[in-house]
Amino acid sequence: MSDVCDRDWVLDPASSHSPSAPLIRSKSHYNPTNPTASHHDSLLSGSPALHIRIWNWAGGSSFPPITISEKADSPSFIVFSVAIDEGTDITDVAQLAIFIRGVDDTLTVTEEFVELVPMTDTTTAADIFTALVGELDRVGVDWSRAVSLTTDGAPSMIRKKAGVVKKFRDKVQSANGGRDFWTFHCILHQEALCCKSLKMDNVMKVVIQTVNFIRSRGLNHGQFDSLLREKDHIYGLPYHTEVRWLSRGAVLRRFFDLREEIEQFMEEKGKPVLEFHCAEWMQDLAFMVDVTEHLSNLKKQLQGRNKVVTQYYDGIRSFKLKLLLWEAQLAGGDAAHFRCLKNVCTNQSVADMKRFKDKITGLLLEFEQRFQIFGELEKDFKVFCSPFTVNPFDLPVRIQLEILTCSATRI
């Protein structure tokens, strides 16, 4: 269903987390006085694990800590959000995973895995929408209080005229009188798609063919590992897995580090890699190693427990600022933040760096396009993260006076 592990999705301004189907159902008990103390009772239906994201307001906040409840009580929600993910299990049966997260009037956040619905027939938008509405009606949601829906971005989900998102929005807005309703594509999935837009097939084709030649044959693999041991290398070459972006960074880094051993081995096997003797190709390889390493660091920053949507927003925003810096530096022939590229470029020139600057520009445009919704929500994020420093004119009218009073009060 998706090429992303441990995805994250937006549920409400207070939090975000995501499953990747197949799923594990997990319940977590959160103790505000001891945030590290938790108990997990997981029912395994697949992997990877569903992470419960919890965020505790810092000491001195005027709000109580956000906690996770044992069981969803949807009628008590003042607002709630839904996330859905459709995939196929090992028996080729489509499964629709439904999650709900709601906030009650005490600011207690309740998060629950509603159901894993088998889609035994077709999986059209109408089928998914019917199954989704049926399950939410079963738990007794008040449709007028829904504020957002997050999906895996499949065509049946986001089709403009008849997708699940369109049908869901229409149902919610008919119940709430047309108030704002937000729809999201999961954040980590979006980031991974941005990474995939950085295509350098001239590099990846050679790398994958060479790695497969070494790894797919037992004799070759054993002989190559023996060669590495002779040269005191501990690690060999990993496989490249297209569905896992982080594997690309690992393969490229190892390929670059072992390029001399790989060149020697392939020549001994009568399969020389001629690209090793091409300065331009080696520069392309080095650039790919560096940029995938930067992207992998972003991916790792976005993963993990106890994160909220504003933290993901900060991570994406800071990476876009880095892209702007790299774009300007490469335009001037400076590869300061691209160590491998800097090492293979004996005579750096603006002309050499121009093509890499264009790659960074394309990656930046991809991030801008895929995360446009963050720009629309930037004011809301500022209010959520730092309500006492925002412009009062940007605040909802109902809290303007209270925020001004609190911000002017000496602590």
C-alpha cells in the first residue's frame, strides 16, 4: 500500500502520529508526573508498531497535561479528527484501518484504533466511504465536531470530484454549517515522495546493477566479503529496497566508501564498472550520497515518539531553509555541506556545481508544493506553540483579551 514505514499523520493542532498498515493495536497509559512510565498491551496484526504520540505542556503552562485515555468516548469530544489507511494483507484482502483522536472539554486527548475493516469486494471511494461512515456511526461520533481527515494519499482517497476526502468533507460540513474542515496527506509519506523526486537514474542504475551482481550470487557475495575482510572492512554491501528510502542512503554511502574494493572485484570478475573512471559520474555519485544523507537525517528527525504536528512543521521548515542555503552555495561553486562531493571535486567550478544547484532547486520546489497546507496553517501553529508572542489580531476573537491579559501578567 505504501512505501513508508512509521508514517505520521495530522489529527488536530495538538498532535500527530501515524500507522502504516498492516497494524499493531496499542494502548498506552500516560502518567503526567512520570512521562517515561508507560505500559503497552499490543495485539499484533502485522507491523510496524503503532506509536502513540503524547505531548506534555511544559511546566508553568496554563493548560493541563495532554493524556491518552484507555477507551474512546466519542460523544464527549468537543472536536475530533480521523485518519484512515487502506492496504492489502498477505492474503490479498484489502484492509481499511480507521483511527480517531478527540479532545474533550478538559483538554484530555483520547486516541483509539477504531477498526480494521476487511474490504472483501471492491475498494472504490464509495466502498471506503461507506465502511468509514458505518464504523464512525457505530462509535457514536457527532459529525458536526469533526475537524480533519488524514489519508494515505491514494487516488481513491483524494480524487477531487468523488474521492473519500470529498465525500467526507461534504458530510461533515453539512452537519457543522460549512465551517472549516482540513484534509491532510500524512507528513512522512509526503516527505518520502519529495525524496523520490530526486531522480538520478544514471547513478542508481549502475549502483543497483553492481550491488545485485555481488549480492544475488552466493559465490560472488562470499568472495567479496572475503576481500573486504582482507582489507579490514567490517561491513559489506546492503541490498537496495525501493520501498524504503533510508535503504537508498545506506546503499549509496557503503557503495561510495567501498568504491575501490568494488572496482577491483568487478574487474576480477570481468565486469568492470567503467563509470568509476568518469569524473562527472563520480561527482554525481558523491552528490547523491550527500543529499540522501541529508534527507535521511530529516527522515530520522521526523520519526519517533512524543511528537506533535508543529514539530514536524518545524523540521520541514528548517530543511527548506537548508535547501535555500545549499542552493545559493552551489550556485557559487561552494560544496561546503556536501563532503563527498567536495572530496571528489579536485577543481571545483561554478559550471561543475550548476547541475547540482538545479537538483536542489527542484527538491525545494517539491517540498514547497507538497507542504503548501503548512503555509495556510502557519498562524495557527504559532498560536499553538507560542500564544503570548503572536500578534493579537491573528488570534480568534474569543481568546484575544485573555491572551493579552496573560501575556501582560508578571509571573
